[in-house]
Amino acid sequence: MRLIFLGAPGTGKGTQATALSDKYDIPQISTGDILRKEVKQGTELGQKAKNVMDQGGLVPDDIILKMIQTRLSEPDCQKGYILDGFPRTITQAEGLDDILGQKSIQGVIQFDIDHEIVIERITSRRVCVDCGATFNMITDPPPANKVCPRCGGKIIQRDDDKKETVQNRLDVYEEKTAPLVDYYDKKNVLYRIDAAQPVQDVRSNIETIFEKISQES
Ligand code: AMP
């Protein structure tokens, strides 16, 4: 199954993608996670991306497309994948179509939610610097010692999850990413879910969509 999880930051795409990637045994590909790894390793790409990311902007399309092309050519992507946080612009979506050719995307799940809820969710989000596991100070707080129960990594608040940058990320989303809803609707692969529901309900909505897509393919 070749899927895209689309939606503003903080809508729960990452949480759902992690759970469903485990359940269906297909990789979750998060361009944000790949970029954070590059930043952490201090690579040339990481150094270029860091400033843009800290300010909540978008890393240039050509860099992102090269990164995705490399990742999708790896053997674990043969059986399918969930793209999380990519594409984020029309240029990226068109570039992805070129990369995939006949093996096009089968489903795009749009996570719908009010921006006020998103702001609250993002500013209360905490993540593990090593494995990317996410926590929420209100609904799913991390252990008091801030050590990840999954991998032993340190749990932190991402710089770009701080209140100052969140509004900018949402503005960028509206301007650059929201037009993708129409783009995929026209291709008849768009499904919308109410991402303000409890995590388990969102998950079961997505599982229903997964079943439908896998029966059709
Ligand atoms: P995320 O973890 O998906 O919220 O991504 C964190 C940051 O990485 C974003 O705010 C962007 O600066 C950058 N980023 C991640 N994915 C992309 C993408 N597909 N295109 C451009 N920039 C991206």
C-alpha cells in the first residue's frame, strides 16, 4: 500500500503512521525525521536545513525530492509505505508522481482539525531525540525522568514546537500544503478524517480506509 498522510503539523499524522506502520508492516517515511537525523549528525544537508526548520519554513523542494527518491528506492519500500509530512508543496507532489510512474499513490488521508486545537497539541508535544516517539504533556505525558521508555533516549520539546514558530508553520501549511487536498481529490485518491476525535477513533477510521484500499488493489 502506497499512502500519504496529509495535514497540518500537530494533527496526529506521526502518531497514527507509527502505529499503522507497525500493524501493517510497511515503513513510515517522515521527511521531518530524516531531516532531524541529518541535523543531529551535522551533515551538510543538516546544516542547510536547520535554520529553515527552526523558523518553521520549508526546506527546498529539490533537496526533499532527492531525499525521498533515495529512501523510496530502498528494499523495504517494495511492499508499500506511509509518507508522513511529504509532499508539502505542489512541486513535491508532481515530483513524487514522476518518481513513482505507474506505481502511483493509492490513498491520501487528510487529517482535518481546527488550528486552535493544533496549537495546543503542538506546544504540549514532547519527542524522543533518538527514536522519534511522541508524547503529550496533557494526554500522554512522558516519564518524569524524561527518558524514552522505548529506546532510552532523551525526551525534549522540539525547537519548532515552541509557540513562536507554530503559527508560522500553520501559515506555511495553509499557503503551500493545503492546495494538495484539491490536487489529490482530483486524482480520486483523497479520504478525509476528523483528526479532533480521540486517537483510537482516528485509528479505526484509518484502518477502515486501509481495508477499503487493500480490497480495491
Ligand atoms: P515535521 O516533523 O514533518 O513537522 O517537519 C519538521 C520540519 O522539517 C518542517 O517544519 C520543515 O521545516 C521541514 N520539512 C519536513 N518535511 C518537509 C517537506 N516535505 N518539505 C519541506 N520541508 C520539510
